[in-house]
Amino acid sequence: MNKHLKVVIAMAVVSVFAMSFTQIQAQDFVKKDVPSEFKSKENPHKGDESLKMIGLRNFNRHCVACHGKKGEGDGVMAKNLKTSPGDLTLAEMDQYNDGEIYYLSFIGIADRPDFMKLIPSEEDKWAVVNYVRSLKK
């Protein structure tokens, strides 16, 4: 096989893999199970603009490594995880209420650090939930 044909084949394989990964992220969005106590949990800081910088700071400190700067699930550590960190900018995120996002952000995902301890303040946790809500494509 000549050198040019090998390059073309390699590029085609990489392109197909990249396109399928993007499609999987968008098409295979499956709503995760959340305990009922969190489904009914109210966000006491919903819409509180004064927490915007706190949410951003905590997201950048604790979430960017896996979720990426824009929340698209493309952080530098994402490839090392057993499960995809998920794209927080997808419209499907609207299927979750704030209590569910709280649960999934701080409790419910197995291969995640213990953010309940890393972000001990309830106000700071809700600031992250509010920030995640602001991430849209």
C-alpha cells in the first residue's frame, strides 16, 4: 500500500470515530435514576444572580477536568473515566429539575470525587446547580 493511501485510510477511521463519539453523546442521553427525595428537593437559591461567580469558581475548580470549560464532557480527565461525564449543554438536561441535578452533581455518580466534602457549603452546591443550568449550546 502506498503512503498516501495509508494516510487517507487513517484519516477516514479517525473521522468516523470522532463523528460516532459526538453522536453517542447527543443521541444516547439516558435520564439517570434519582431518589424521590431529590426529585422533590427545591433549590433555595434558584435564579440568585449573586451566586453566579461562586458557581463558576466551583465549576472551574471541581468540574472542568471532566466536563470541560464549556461543560461539553470533553475535559482532560474525561477519557480516563469509566462512564462519560456527559454534555451538560444538551437540551436534554432540561429533563432534570434542580434537585436531580444536585443529586447527580454531588452524590449519585460512582466514579466521581466526593463533592459533598469538597464543596461543603449548601449555598455553594446550589450555586453550581445554577451555573450548570446556565450552560447551553
